[in-house]
Amino acid sequence: MKIRKNFLPFSRPSIGKSEINRVTTCLKSGWITTGALCKEFEDNFTRLTGSQNAVSVNSATAGMHIILSALNIAPDDEIITPSMTFASTVNMIALRGAKPVFVDVDYGTLNINTDLIEEKITKKTKAIIPVHFAGAPADMDKINSLAKKYKLTVIEDAAHAVGTYYKGIHTGGFGHPAIFSFHPIKNITTGEGGMITLNDAGLEKKLRLLRFHGIERDAWKRYGKGGNPSYDIAGPGYKYNMPDVLAALGLAQMERWQEFNRKRSELAGIYLEKLGGVSGIDLPQFPQYDHVHAWHLFVIKVCALDRDEFMNRLSDYNIGYGLHFPPTHTLNYVKARYEENVGLLPETERAAPKMISLPLFPDMLEKDVQYVCKAIKEIIRNG
Ligand SMILES: Cc1ncc(COP(=O)(O)O)c(C=O)c1O
């Protein structure tokens, strides 16, 4: 087949006129850091998820960090999470001095295998962090009932899950804290950014303090007309606030998330159709329960040839790709610190060396997907 001339990236944010107009208006307004637009963005998220509170932050990682801090997660505590996720979760657990306890995933969906959670719960367990992998929801009923039984907190990692519904409920809408990511490859972006949703005004207050130096009042209120610029700090905090100029971008993206996800879903449908039955490739499988998939990623498992070789061959065809994720329990420091996990996550270890994320983004064309599928078939045929 004819090789395309221009490179097809693995992902690319969709930035249009409305994004540029919103950001420009903010830039001209005289207030570009945390303020009214962040509040509006937060209100958008409570509406989307059905949560009572939302706190904007400058990354999902920052969100996870202040949630774990606000919950007083401390050395000796254990946190249950899949190893098949981005390293940020494990980093935040490790930075609190706590221990990640990894649970295997289902090979087909790459979501946490909820049948294996209970056996990992001990007296030290404080929380479960499920990940809605690639935009397909984890089995929240099972996770929530285990959390209730053992009095654990659930923190949903909804980094992939703007537009993901589980049995009619949007992720982040179950009452416990959840984090969303707006990194440029995510379903909506603010360049970098994140959102916490929850139903707990007391915890929300703590999160707002931890987000901004521990300072009691928002800067935009302190510096307004008649505001009092003095402040006091009852406890130390981080500098994790989202600026309004990024919230402006997020607000424009929020108006388009349904359009984006519709497109992602259509493109994923073409992948599934064209690659269905191609031997040597395992396609993503779906949870059995009622759900809406956000199609953040399209992850295949390459069985027919070595993954590095496969990636080299995709490059020859001018096609980009991603790796989501190298399992966290195999990362150098994680392996050294929590070595008992190696070899105990058979499905994660079976899937990981074969996994590769194919290009998927809203402005990708149908003919781009057709091209990738043709290239993959040719690569497999030629061995
Ligand atoms: C599953 C998962 N969790 C958390 C994060 C962290 O998000 P952020 O980059 O906004 O900190 C990511 C980002 O890639 C992710 O994929």
C-alpha cells in the first residue's frame, strides 16, 4: 500500500474558534489566574457528574495528592489499586509514605478484576482507587459494596472518563472523591489540568486549603474592591490551583465533549469492524454491565509479533502510537520498594508487553482509521 506523506499522530487536541475566543477574552480581562472561570468550570463538573462539590486543580495528579493528604493517608496505610495505570497514582501513594497494594486486571477490558479485591483487604487498608481504563467504567457496584463492608474510601481515577457512564451514573457521581485529567490527550483538555468531584463540603474545604498554600480565602476575593489582602495559614498547603486562562479553555471544551466522544466512538467502531477477525491481534473487550464508553484510548494487544518490532513498522507507515501503560509494579523504584507484587499479577503481566494504543482523537478522519487498519493487516501479513 502507498505510505502516507504526513505523520498521523497518536493524539491531537481539538482546538477551535470557541476555545481561542474564550481564552482571548480571559487574557484581555485583567484576571488570568484562579477566579470566576474556575468556579464556572467547577459548576459545569457538578452538573455533568451529579456530584455536590467540585474543586479545580492543575493536574489530576495534584488532585490525587491533595485527596490522599486530606484523608490523612500516612505511612503504614495500604491503598488498593490496579498496577495497570499511570505511575502518578503510585507516586502519590508513595509520596504519602503509604503502600500500594496491586490487584490484577481483566485481560480483555484492562479494568480492575473486582473478584480479586477482597483478598487484598487487610486491617491497614484505607482506600480503593479503581481506574476507568481507556474510558470504560470499572464495576462500581462491586467496589462500592466492598468499600461499605470494610469502611474504606473509594477514590475514582476518572482521568480517562469524561463522558463515561456506569449504569446511568456519570463517573465521579457516586458520592466519593474522583479525579479527572485535562492533559492534552484526554477527552477534553486545558493544556494541563484536573478536577476533583465529591459529595462532602467538609472535605471540599480541606481540599481548597491544600490546593493553595493553606490560605483561607481565594486570592480573587482578597484582591477585589474592598477586599482585605491579609491572610493567615492554619496548616501548610501546596500550589495546585488551576488558572482562569486554562479554565477558559476547559469551558469551551466542555461545550464540545459530546461531539468529541461521538467522534471517538465512531472511529473506535471502525477499528473494531476492520480489525475484527485479524489473527495475531486482541481487540479491546467491553464490560458486561450497562455502560457508556468514553473511548479515551483504543488499546490493542499485538500477539503476532514483538511489540517493539510492531511499533517500528507503524513508524515506517508514518503512524504514531502510545503505550498505556507500563505496569506500575514493574517500574524500577516500585519493584524495589514493594517487591512482593512481581509475578502475582498474571493477567497484567500477560497483557502489558503486547499493549499498544492506536491513534484516536476527535479530528482524526475515517480514512485515517482505514489507513491504520490496512497498515496493521499488511504488517501482520508480512510477519
Ligand atoms: C489513569 C491516569 N490517572 C492519572 C493520570 C494523571 O493525570 P494528570 O496528567 O492530569 O496528572 C493519568 C494521566 O495520563 C492517567 O492516565
